[in-house]
Amino acid sequence: MKNFEKVGYNDGTVGLTALHARSDGQVRAAVAIFPTFMNSTPAVEAKVRQLVEAGYAVLIGDFYGPEAPANADEAFAAMRNLRSDPEAMRQRLRATLDLLRELEPGVPHLAIGFCLGGLAALEMARDGQDLAAVVSFHGMLETALPASAPIKPRILVCHGDADSLVPRSQVAQFWEEMDAVKADWHFHSYAGVEHGFTNPRTLDGSPNPAYNASADRQSWRAMHAFLDEVLGKARPCTR
């Protein structure tokens, strides 16, 4: 695939920068990628390149704009600030979807997220966004704005059962929330697997002890099978 193209956009007065790429051939669907609490990382971009090779157009959103964190401490602080105002956070996420629709009209739109991005993808489903599907990889499940109306996209959650950021009580609450609005949801839980299981490296490049190769492979295959079912034999389009 070609390199990612930087695309500027805005959430109100906040300038943001997304990364856009698309298949050289036909495009099956367009995917908003909500990355980790560190924003886009090499691990996320490696996954996204695989999606492009599989025929998707992709747009990696920007959580923070010019205040992008340089290390984990800054990222945790930025994430806490973003999540402190749930309505403002949703507005930030909608800006990414609006840009995706502008760049890639005429195809189904999806949202996929990792870590904080998994929560973001689920928030857009809860927000009533017109998406064909959303997929969360080791995303947080707790929300200050639970769904109160029918959810349009089908949902796949790939979750580590030993995720220290998501206790089982929150898993049960999520199931009940989805059932209450009759959402079409799938939940895959991997025994003994921690948060961040798709990322083989930590921020400094050393091996990530939470990485689980089996859960990484199984969840990625599950996503492709799920999207095949959602998209069916819909014809891709070219631009």
C-alpha cells in the first residue's frame, strides 16, 4: 500500500490530523480507526495496513490534536481529560466519522478501535451513528452515557478476560446495556488474557508482557469473519 496521507480536520477550534489510506483497487468499505490512548502507534498502523491490503479504506482518527502525548504519563493525563467530558468526547469522535464520510462516500462505514479506541468505537454505536459495524479490541466497556435507543451497527467485542482495566462486573453491565436496547452484539473473551493483547511491543519497543499471540490471531480472524458476514457480497466501489 501507499504511505498514509495526513488529513487535517477540526473539532470546533481544535485542529486534528488523521491518517488516511485506501486500497489501490476496489474499496469494500471505509473504516474509522480509533487508536490507543497514545494515539496512533506502529502496532495500530501495522493492523491498519492489513485492512488496506484486504480492500478497505481507512482513516486513523486523532484523539488529542496539537497536545498529542509524548509518553505514557502524558497519555494517561490526556485520556483522563478527554473522558472527563463524555459529550465533548463524543463530539471529537463524530468529527472523525464526518471526515471519513466526506473522504469515502458511497460505501459502508465501520468503526474499529483498540484500547481507548475500542471504547470510542462503542461510544459511536451508543451515539446512534449510522455504521454497518463496530469492533472493539481490548476496549474499555464502562460509559457515562449508556445506550438508551436502538443501536444501528452490529457489534463485536474482543476482550481479554484478565483485563485489569475492565472487571467482570463491567462486562456484565455491558451485556445488560446491549440487551436493554436489543443490540446485535458478539462478545469474544479470551481466558487469562490481559489488556493490550494485540500489541507485541511496549512504548519503548521492548516486548509487551500483555501480548498474547493466540488471542491476537483469533480476534483478528474473528473480525474478518464478522465483517464478511456484515458486508455480505456487497460490491466494492472504485473512485
